[in-house]
Amino acid sequence: FNVSASLSPHLFQMPQEQYTHHRSTMPSSEGPQVYKVGIYGWRKRCLYFFVLLLMILILVNLAMTIWILKVMNFTI
């Protein structure tokens, strides 16, 4: 009894291979799809907000460090 001869080759394909195989057999009624690349909408606004917040925190941190150095009379 040979087990490998009785199994279908589809069982040994990776899921991605099965997906591309089944996808290629589907009829294409529309032209090539165009996918937008990038960040759009609320995600972009949140990213800009976090970058702005990080810049503000960096500036406040530097200002407080310089202030503490002056108040404590540290010298180079």
C-alpha cells in the first residue's frame, strides 16, 4: 500500500500556491485592479498627530534640561 501515490498533489501545496492557482483560473471580467499604496484618512491624521506630539515632547524635554542645567549652575 503506497500512501503518497493515493494522495492528491493539491494536499501538499502551500496555501498561497492554492490561492494563486484558484485565482488564476477565475475569469477576469474587469481590467487590472489599481491598489492605493500609502496611508490615507484617519490613519494619516493620527500619524501626523503622533509625530507632532513627539516633536513637542522632545522640545519640552530639551528646554527643561537646559533650564535644570542653568538653575543648578552646572558648567561645561
